[in-house]
Amino acid sequence: MSLTGLGCNNFGWRIDAAQSARVVEAALDAGINFFDTADIYDKGHSEEFLGRALAGRRKDAVIATKFGMKFDDTRQGASANYIRQAAEDSLRRLGTDYIDLYQVHTPDPKTPIAETLGALVELVNQGKVREIGCSNFSAEQLREAESAAGQGAHFVSVQNEYNLLHRAPEAEVLPECRRLGAAFLPFFPLANGLLTGKYRKGEPLPKGSRGDAGWGPKVFTEDNIEKVERLIQFAAGRGHSLLELAFSWLAAQPAVASVIAGAVSPEQVKANAAAARWKLSAEDLKEIDRLVA
């Protein structure tokens, strides 16, 4: 799959079906073939809009979707019975007969992981799912899943938050991914937009932006703004933008297979697709660590 993936969480609640289709078309034209969505994104509309946009081009796409977070009062979790229902619902909304990567969106403490894996293996054996993955899992939960899988299908990917300002996966999850041979798929690569370069020290938050709307209050801190200023200067001194640095830094990390980023316009998705082409040296990576320490 492509090094840059398109996160489809904006489909529905931020952009309509027509604009979603334009974004998907721009992504395919830019070489992006990995599309990540979830059943809960705008109550299924994201899957529906993605499915419509890919009609006639299904073979060109790698579709990943997720289940498990609360869809409504009766649909949530990772029990075997619910997984079967959730998969059928997603297949219908996506307008396809198979899902390339089916992911547990969040651990379900009420369901043994062995039961979850058993149901997912059924879907793989039926040809409805090609590979299985997980999201928001800790290293301990990954080890538990690996042990429970036995000779059956294993999680081939882990999707957790990871970016220049959120380094928690480096402690245990990334090393565990390398040990297991699992791909790591970072979400929020731009830290809720803070790493786009539009947020600057001493300037008011852009009107209508996530920062202005109060999203991610833990991200838009004075300390992070200071780090962003240092990173902007680092990138500019080498002829690049902060956006390019954010993508290329993630692409340089071991186990990272694709960087998932949302987009609401064709221009935005094209910029994201081009952003991961900067090849950072070992010296660059050390300096970046110093700048964000």
C-alpha cells in the first residue's frame, strides 16, 4: 500500500458525498491507494461515501475499516456475534464483497481476545476479509493477542496515535511491532493540525481551525508551539516545510508502513501525498529528537 494513506474520518460530518468523491479521486491520481475508515465515522456515512467514490475502481484501492467502538446502543464491542454483524454492515455500506484490512478499533475488556480473533479468522476463511489488524492496543494487549492467535490469523497491523509531538509508541508498542513483524499505522500525524505550519508563536489561532474550535486542548499548548517554531526553522533551513517534516519523519521510523492523514479538499490530499518524499538522514533524526526533547 502507499506510504501516505487517506484517512476518511472527514467524510460525512465535514464534507458531503460529492466532495468526498473528489478527494478520493485526487488521492488515487496522486498515487494514494490506502483508504482508512471506520463504521462509526459519521454513523456509517464515511464508509458509504468511500464505497460510492471507489465504484468502478475497487481494484485500485486497499480499504481498511474498523469496528468495535459504540455505533449505537446495541452495536459495539468485539464479541463474535457482533463482529459478524458489523462486518456485513460495513461490506454493505462500502459496496464491496471484501475488506482488505479489518481492524478492532479499540480493545474490548468484556470479550476474550481469543473469541474476537476466532470470529475474525472466520471472516478471513470466508474471503470477506483479507487481513486483520487492531487500533489503540498497548504492547501488553498485542502480546496477549499474539499468544491467543496460535496458528490462526494474526494482527498484521497496529494503528495508534503517533507524531513528532506524541512519542508514546516508541516506549513499547513500536518495539513490539518490530518483534512481531506487524506494520505500524500512525494516526493524527499532524497532531490535530498543529504540525501543518499554520499555527505560529505569538499569532492568534486561525479562525475556524481545530485549535480555534478548542479541539485537542492537550496539543495546543505553549510548550508545543515552541517546539513547532523550532521544527519550522529546522525544515526551512533545509528547503522544506513543516508538513513535509511531519510526514517524512514518520516515514523514517521503523515499522511504519503508511501515514494516515485526513483531507477535505483535493489540494490538501495532493500536498499530503507529496509530503513524505524527504529522506531524512541519521543526523537529521538526532537533531529533530533534540529539538522536541
